[in-house]
Amino acid sequence: MAYDASGSAGLWYITMYMVFIGLGDGAQIAMAQKVGERNERGFAAVFQSNFAILFIAAIILTLLVQLGMPTLMNYLVTNSELAKAEQSFLEIRSYSFWAATITISIQASYLAVGKTTLVLITSLIAALSNIVLDYLLVFGIEPFPRLGLEGAAIASTGAEFLAMLFLLATLIGGKLKNQYPVWKENFISKLQVKENLKIGIPLLFQGIVALSIWTIFFIWIEQMGGDNLTVSLNIRYIYFLAFIPIWGFAAATKTYIAQYFGAKEFDKIPVIQRRIQLLTVCFLVLTFHGSILYPETLIRLVSEHPEHVAKSALILRIVSGSIFIYGLGSVYIQTISGIGKTRTTFLVECLATTLYILFAYLFIKVWNWPVQWVWLVEYVYFITIGFTSFMYLKWINRTKNKIAYE
């Protein structure tokens, strides 16, 4: 019960957290363009406006979880005990939204100027502290009480606050504030807030749509009964081994494309795309080759149940190819984001998720496929994302005489 609750509630949390990720990505793109333009005051204006927007988002999402989610959870989740456990988990995790307000603001500025080492250290602090706090609070290592599922929520929330404090300390004591006047003056204006929202809101909805559809997918799998939800959650956890390099290079793609876009060096963009695709595939081979060669070993990292391991390993082998497709295709959609055409990326996402949920419905509700074949919907989604983005970039290159980014 606790395993399924943490997995399902975690997906709800990540879906809401995409509000911060989307707005942060939009600010990162805008700040990177200001770097290319050598506009320090514009950089600070984007940073400050992003912080103000995220602060308001934290208020709204906290109220949503505390007041609105109990009713929604009871309506969507068939198991009442599971629904109660998920709500308990989410109420604790909602406090992380306040850490995200600071973390995402600073992280976006670091990514915009290429300070990826500090972002990596922040991620390591969050991950390692989460592991330690999980061990102490979930299992109740003296003098800490045994809190189980609530302990896991407290551990994750505490880890995010520790990461936030580290980032804040680096901003206060670092050189970025000297190069860009991020808090020396007030640069917030209605015009800048509108510009941030213009770029960030499509990315916000893009992330929410993607993860909301994935949440529906897992709800349908839970309704299939048996161990299908547990097995599928195993796949979700292992997915993050692949998503780490993909998301990392996605951030790099947005930064480099936006910087060269701001500097109007359009001819260098295709070169960046090819190099990042090569690096993405190389790192996927390094981190995710086990999905093909030894999937059982990977699954045992999150589950020891023999039947679950065997069933999950079969699914992992089936979907592993889709991850490599995503690694290549993500560069194209991130290029579109980097040049500021985030409304287009949102439309691409809508198309991909529409096809995803349509085929998921057919596989689960109409044709009653076994769970391992249901996961073929991942190919539908990732191929649609990559192919549609690639064709869009080809189209604007052709129609704009290869100055596709003006």
C-alpha cells in the first residue's frame, strides 16, 4: 500500500511541480537570450519577475493540495485507503513548493549562463540527503521515529529545502550577482512579467499536460487490478536513470540555442543539435544499457519480489528503444523552445499526448492487452514528439530561407 501510494502521489506532485519547471524553463530561455544580447539589466529583470511569478504559484498550489485534492483523490482512486495515504503524502510534499520558488529561480539563472556544475551539486545534495533522511525517518533509526510513508514525504521535502539553502548561499556569496544586478535594483515591470509568462506558460502547460496524461495512464493501470500498478511503478522509477541525461542535455540545448539565438548566430544551431544528440545517446548507452542487457538487475534496485521483477524486466526490455528515440527527438523540441517558440512546443505536446491517451485507452479499455504490451504507448508518444518537432524545424528553415529563428 505505502509503495503504491508514494508512487501515485509522487506522480501527482511532479505534475504540479511542472508549474515551477515550466516557468523556470521559460525564464532560463529568456535569460540565456539576454546573455547572448549582453543585456545585464534585462537578465536581472527576467530573474526578478520569475521569482515573483513562482511565489504566487506556490501560494495557489499549496491551497490546491490542502483544500482541493482530498475530494479529487476520493473521486479518482478506487481504493479509499490508497486515496487517504496519497493525500497524506501530498499534504507534506506541498511545502516543497516554497523551496522551489527560490531553487528554480536561481537554477534557471545558473543554467542560462552555463553554470551547470552548481546545478549538479545541488541535485547531488538533494538526492543524497533524501536517501539519508529516508533511511532515518521511514525505518525509524534511533533517535528518529518510524514514520513510514509520511517519513518518505518529510525526507523528500527536507532534502529540497537543503538544496534550496545551498543554492541561495551560492548566489549570495558568488560572482553572478556582481555580473548581473539580480537584486541591486527593482527591475520588475508589467511588460517583463508578461514576457516571462508569454514564454513560460506554454512550457508550464506542456509539462502539466504530459504528466497529467501519464497520471491518467497509471490510474487506468491501477483499475486493471492485480499487480499491474506495482509493476508499472517499477518501470517509472527506472525510467529516471534514462531521464537524467536526457533532461540534463535538454537544459543544455535550451541554453545554447537561446544564447546563439540572442547573438543571432543562427548557422551554429544545427551543429549544436548534432553534438548534443551524440552526447545524449552516448550517456544513454552508459546509464541505460542495462534495460536491454540485464533488466532484472535494474528492477531489483526498486523491488525484490520475484514475480514483479520478471514482469517489470519484460516491460523494460520492450520500452527501452523508445527512450533512445526520445533522446534524439528531445533535442528538436528543445531547439524550438530555445528560440522562444514555446507555443509551438505546447501544440506538439498536445498532439503527442492526444495520441498517447487515445492508444492507451484502446490498449487498456477496448482491447484489454496485457500490461507489458500496454507500455507500447511510449513509442507513440516519443516518436510523435521527435518527428513533429523535426518536421517543424525543417519547415521553418525552408520557409524562412534558413534564417528560421527570426
